[in-house]
Amino acid sequence: MTILDQNYFDIALLILCSLFIGFIITPASIWLAKKLDIIDYPGRTARHIHKKPTPPGGRDCDHAFPVGNDPVESALASC
Amino acid sequence: MLSLSVMILLNRLWHHVEILWIFIPAIVIFSFGLWDDKHGMEAPVKLVGQLLAITILMFFDVRVKFLESSSFFIQLNGTLAYWADIFITYLWMVGITNAFNMVDSMDGLAIGLCEIISAFFFFLSMVSGQSSLAYFSAIIFGVSLSAAFYNRRPAKMFLGDSGAQGLGFMLAAAAIIYHPKVFSQASSWFSPIMFFSVPIFDTSLVTISRMLRGLPFYKANLDHTYHRLVALGWDQNRAVAIMQIGGIVFGLVSICVIYLPPFTANMIFVIWIIIFVALIYLLERTFTTFNPNQKNS
């Protein structure tokens, strides 16, 4: 017998509950990241392509992303 | 990670020891990642953190064991099989953890892949009756679905090293814990590998490409799969969507494959490798054509 036979309602509830908690906790972590200055500023690494400083928890000020002549960078900087 | 912790506490899931075995070392990965997000961290220090977390994971006996299994088609002697399994565990965990970190450069991509992979694990663990893994994947699926809302383009947040490495680590460990008792191990040993097709492909592509161009493979660069697709003229959303569709297709194939006899299943895995090599060759060739200045720079 699989757990699907036993308590699929519990599993569905667990997914919905995770979704709900995620919706509440994520803005809280965005707020916390801003407070703690855990923000990824443009140009810190070449891999991250955000136009504005975007933390693992929030959007902040308006630094422009340095766009060079690279066609990949130019295309991505529009995001 | 915060949402996951709340969910585990709220639902008292610490009774499922397998979840704790994964979650405790994941906290180590998260902590190193958080430090990296805040202050930056050299690659070797990050690797030390990952090795520490994997060692803790193995302390809880969560490790690859297929070479020690009597039902596997390769049989090695006891000690050699043990150490080979230990080595494969380190390789798998470090590889997938970093692969997830690497794909977290495009809005919605890493979190979308996380949703897809956790959904596949959820389905498979329900079929094989592994309740702990089913609960764990259900939570990761739900939490990633909500995080995807905030990570959609233009992103209000992104996973960062802490989130991406943490999720990658937990999913890689989930792949080890997954034991399809109802299926032959000779047919199912590579199905978790195929679930992670997109991160594995992207990491292989950039590693091979950078080595060919004489660049250090661990240095961040705009040469990932989606960067190459965008350079080919694809819309950014389309590039992300095609990679996620690729993840779904390969995941579905891997689910079908476990029902096949071992020889046929392993032949499909060989075809999967050939497709990967061909795609790497094609993308590398078009990339150096579009970006001649990237070559040997």
C-alpha cells in the first residue's frame, strides 16, 4: 500500500500549507534581507544579470547595470 | 529555507528522521551561503562548507550505496565498493549543489527547476511508498511554488547562494534517499540523474566550454545555456521556458524508463548522454561564432 492510498488529503493539505507559508514568509525574508543588507548589487559577479540591486530577499535602490558592447549582456540587461 | 523550517516545525515533521538527516546538513550549506551572500566568499571556502555538510549527511548514513548492492549490474569487492560509493556521494552532492547555484542567474529558472524536480520526487516517492520523502518533496514543492511568485521576472528576490545551494543540496540528498524498492535498481539507478538533467547539462556545458577557452571553470561568466539561447535571439522568458520544458521531458522519460528491462533502460541512458554531448557541441560552436572575443580570452 502506498501513502497515496492512506492519506492523500494530508499530502494535499501539506502542499497548500507550504504554499501559504511561503507566501507569508518570503516577504518577511525580503524585509529581513534589506535590514541586514544581504543584497546582490549589479556587477558583483558577472553571472548575475539584475539591472537593479536584487537581494535574496528584496528589491532596493536604482543603480544601473553596467551594459557593455556584449550582445548577451545587452539583451539580458533589459530584464 | 525559512519557510521550510517553519513547515517542518508546524507539521512536526522531525518525527520523520530522514527529513532531519537532510535538513541538518542543509543548514550548514545555508549558513555558508548566507555568509557568501552578505560578505562574499572564496570558492575553496565554499567547497569546505559543502564537504562539511556532506560529511554530516554521511554520518547519518545518507549516501550512495548502489555499488554495494547485490542487485546492481556492476559488482565490486566490499572495500572498493564502499569507498567508490563514498566518492560518488561527494561528487554527486557537490556537483548538484553547485549546479543549482549556477542556474540561479535567470529570473524564475532555478526555482522553476526546483518545482519540477520536487514534483517528480513527490510522485515517485508516493509510488514507492516512501512517506518521509513524499512529505519532504511536497513541502519543497509548495514552498518553491510560492517563491516562484516573487522570483518571476522582474524578480523581487532571488535564491542567492544560500537558497540555491540549500535547495540543490536537499534535492540531491533526496535523490540518494529515494529507494525504488518496487523497481529493479539496474533500471532505476540513473533516474535521479535524469531529473537533474538541466542543471547537470548547464554545469557540464560551462565547465567544458571554459576549459576549452582556457578560463577557470569556477569563475562566473555570461556563458550559461540561457545566455547562449538569448544570444541566439531567443526571448528571455522563452529561454527559461524551454529549459524548464526540457527538465519536464527528461523527468518524464526517466519515470517511464524505470518500468523497462535493465538493458533497454540503460540504452536510453546512453542515448541521453549522446544527446547531451551533441547539444554541448552545438551550443559551444554557436557561442564561439557569436562571441569570438570570448574565445581564449
